Amino acid sequence: MQAYLRRLLGTDRISVIPARRAGMSVEVAAGEEVIGTLHRDAEDGEVSYAVHLTILEEDLPPAAHSAPAPSATKPRSSR
């Protein structure tokens, strides 16, 4: 998983940290900072993995003035 995540995200700073004890979460780190958890699901003979990233609002840069939300209506086609 670590090699896959590094290739997918384009950085060697990603590390998968094994659980310290059985039943604990496997952690995903960027450098020294834990950024989320990795979960394995084996169901109906298929195995999948889910990465849950946690981003604290306090870690984000100040928000710039955001553009208005796109309209929910469909654009008219030009004929």
C-alpha cells in the first residue's frame, strides 16, 4: 500500500505506519505528520482499501473569497 500511495500521490514522503497493537488503526503519514488512517475490507471474496484523510481547519491557509456556487440548472444548448 505504501508504494502504491507514493506512486499515486507522487511523493516518497508518504508512509504507512503499522498498527502498534492488534485492532488499532494503520496510520498514513506525510513526513512526520499523521494525516489519516488506512482500512482493509475483505468482503465476498474481494479485498479493498480505504484511506481516510483528516484535515483540520486550523491547518488550512486562510480562505480566499470563493466564487459563487454553480447553478443547479442545466445550461441551455446553443443551436
